[in-house]
Amino acid sequence: MVAAVGQMVDLAAVPSGTETTIVQAGVPEAIPRDACRLGWQQSLAHLARLVEPEMPD
């Protein structure tokens, strides 16, 4: 039996904006841990570009 991959995303208000905590569990052994980490880093970088205001120089 294959266990389902689970993830938990927690958002909390902080003075500087929103703190995001992500926990992912149950990733199959066939998927490298570094690949998951890289995927999250890239996804969060894309999200940051969408939601963070551009500050003029």
C-alpha cells in the first residue's frame, strides 16, 4: 500500500507581513528530498514575485 503524500501550510500574521510554514510528509523514497526542497524554493520564489510590491530605486 502506498501512503498519500501530506502537506501542511500554516500562515501567521507578523509585523512585517505573513509568516509561512510548510511541512510535507509521506514523500515516496523514489523522489529525492533535494528535489522536493528545490520545488518548494522555486514555487515560493515565484509567489514572492507575484505578491511583493516593486520598490523603486
